[in-house]
Amino acid sequence: MAQDAKPTGSRTRLAVLLSMAMFVLVVDTSLMNVSISAVVRDLNTTASGVQSAIALEALVSAAFILIGGKVGDLIGRKRAYVLGLLGYAVGALAMTVADTLLPIVICWALIGGIGASLLLPSMQSLIHGNFEGAEQRRVYAMVGAAAAIAAAVGPLLGGFITTFLSWRVGFALEVVIIAGVLSGISLVKNVEYTGPRHIDVIGAVLSVTGMGGIVLGILVWEEGGSAVAALLLLGVLGLAGLAWWLVRRKRAGRPALLDPGLFRSHLFRAGISAQMLQQTALGGLMIALPIYLQMVLGYNALQAGLSLAPLSLSMFAVALLAGRSAGRWRPANIIRLGFALLTLGTLALVPLVPQSGFGWQLLLPLAVAGSGLGMLVSQLNNYTLSPIEEERVSEAAAVNSAGGSFGLSFGLAAAGAIMLATLAASFTDRAEQSTVLDPGQQQQVAAALEQNAEVMSDEHLTALLAGQSTEIADEILRINTEARPIALQAALLLPLLAGLLGLLNAFRMARLPDPRPSEGGDNLLG
């Protein structure tokens, strides 16, 4: 094999550089999450505005990732990998100089999201093509561990930099890491695509419409916009239309955006489902918890990062241990235990939220949930992609990445939307029951929340109530204090549900045979 001719030291360096690329991919959103309050203050915007930008970045990645995989086939996986890294560099540079939310939306969310859609499938294809056998499994585990390291370091590093320097410095460091990764690009052997080179324009449009419509509908709902039902219906119809179109093209023997035959594999379907559910749970946790710590407990970025450390550090440590143990236990059993721990930890968080006055009180459930996530990130990529033959790995990697990106964007958007909808309902209900607010003031509260519900710190709300009497200001602060934990509890129900569904899926995986690496033509396990 071509990769065998490459010196061992070069292959090791290549594995490190690929892991660094994944590190940037994950730490980028982690930095943004832990710096929400600082970004809101410095850009004079709202938490829901920043939250929407975070979800939009994941949405763009999910919506274009199938196209990104096909682009990698046409222009070369190595070139797509480079373009993806450059897209991320543009987004990170924008974060260092932006003075409003608009350039963040354009450069970080849109361009960065498109960069991710190119980077994720090409990276997985390059791992598949540059390594083989046990070494390939180790590199997949190493890249998974890098994602866990980024999740661990992101909140801590981002919190430290944001508190003592500026959140902009963290994104500047991303640019430096990307430059380092690109400096070793000569080590990457391009993986040639030998399948059809036609572009399935209709399939591409349907994939963007389907995945984009669903998450965009949730974002519009979160921001209080109209036409939510129409966008969600458009998304569902787009995905249904994509499935019909792919099958039709396959039967006609014509090139399609991806081969629907991939989904004949029980292993592949189970792996994609697990990937999507794991990322949905992660997205829900990583939007609800930072908002709770910063907007409810009033933590600065460093305090929030330290409070999230049990989740991220346990995720990293367990991913590393599980990756080193690859081959000693059945992957399906590790995945099942991972979802069980994720569900248990998330379930324990729900009753603790309104009672915890300090972030350290969440330590144990966060560590349990993080351990579960660590087991999952160490196994799922290799489980899903290792049985795929070389010619189809790019399509499979794109679908795998699309499932993860869609799950993440759905988790971010849906948990945020649930949080704000519950906040509005809970706040309105308490305002209507108040003996301090008169009917006119109660109606004003309801009208304001209908237009724009917003999770606010006591400090921010106090500033907004500066013109009100002390009695009214104290009453609204009391209502806000009672309503916020309920909203955050409701948001945590989404990752809890994703964990439960993932656990059920993992029991199904345990009944399937273990995945075996493809040997250049073995068909997918049926």
C-alpha cells in the first residue's frame, strides 16, 4: 500500500496534524459557548442572537455537508481539506476583529460552516486512505480523542483567555493552529475518487432544503419569527424528496448525490443514527449549561469553563482510554455503556438545576455524562466507516458527518428554542398570578415575551428596570429568578431524550455482527 512506503515518523506526524484539524473544528464552538456573556457585552447584542449564530454555523455545516463530500470527490479530498481549513481561518479571523454580530454571522457562521462541510468528510476520507488496519483504527480513535481534548480545553482555555485577555485572542490562536496544520500538508496523500464525476444538482438542492429547512424553522421559532410551520414542512418534504430522488436515480443507473445502497448496511444505519443522537445530546448540553452558568449563576467565562470541566475532562480521559482499548471489547457494548452513562448523567442534572447555587454541585452528573460522551466519540466513526470499501468512503464519510452536524445543529437550535419558549410561558404565568403587577403591566410582560423572550442575568435585568419602582423591579426579578431554572430544565429534556433513543439504538447494535474493515471490495454488511 502507498501509505506503507511512508516512514513511520511521517505517518505519526500526519496523524497528529489531522488530530489538530479536528481540534480546531471542535474548540471553535466550545470557545464561543463559554464566551457568550462576554460576546454579548462587547458586541452589544443578545444571548439569543449569539446562540442563533452558533446554531446557524452548525446548520450550514449540516445543510452543505453532503455537497461538501461530493465536492471533495470532484476536486480532490486533499484540496477540499485545505479549503475547509481556510474557511475556518476566515471565520476565526472575523471573530478577532468583529464589532457587530453581522460579520460573525457572515464569516464565522456561513463561511466557517461551509468550511466544516468540506473539512469533515474529506478528513475522514483521508484517514481511510492514508492508514489501514489497526493503525487506521488508532488514528480514528486519536482524532476522536482530539475532539474530546478540544471539548476539554475549549471551556477552560476560552474561559481563562476571555476573563484575563479577550475572547478574540482565543480565535486568533485558532488561526495559528490552522497555519501549523497547513504547514504539513505535503504529508497528506490525496485519495483519488474513481466513481462517477457528475454533479447531482437536484439531489444537492433537496439535501440543503431538507436539513436546512428543519433547523432554520427551529431558529426562526426561537427568534419569534413567523412561517415556522412552513419551514419545518419544507424541511421534511425536502428530506423525503431527497430519499425518493436518490432511489429513482439509482434505479435509472444515473449518478446521484450519494448512493442509497449505503443504507442497506444495518451497521451503517445504526452508526449514523448513534452519531446523530450523540451530537444532538452534546448540542443540547453545550447550549443550555453555559447559558445557565453565565446568565443564571452570573459566572464569568473562566468560572463557567471550570464548572464545565468535569464534562469535558471526563469526555477526554474516557475517549483516550476507550481508544487505546479498541479491539479488546465489542464496539457495540462500549457504545451502549456510553449512551447509558450519558442518559444517567443528564437525568441527574434535571432536578439539580433549580437547587444548585454553585457550578461545582453539578460535578458528578457532568462527569458521568462526559464519560458516556467519551466512550461514544472514541467508537462511532470507526464503527460506521471501517466496513466501507474505498470507492464509497467519501460518500459514507459525508453522510456520517452530515448526521453528526445535523444532530449538533438540531440540538443547539431545539434546546435553545425549548428554553426560550418555556421561559416565556413560565414568566407569563407567574406575571399573571402576581399581586404586585397590575393587569396592564401583566399584559406588557406577555406582549414583550411574545416578541422576544431572552435569558437575562439579574444584573442585566436590573439595568433594564432602572425606571421602575423598587416594588415592581423586585417582583420582576423574583419572577425571572423562578422562571429561568424551569426553562433550563425543559431544555435538558432534549439531550435526555436523545440519550434514551441512543441507548435503545445501541441495544439493536449489540445484536449486529461487529464491523470488519473492508478489503477493497467486500460489500457492506447487510
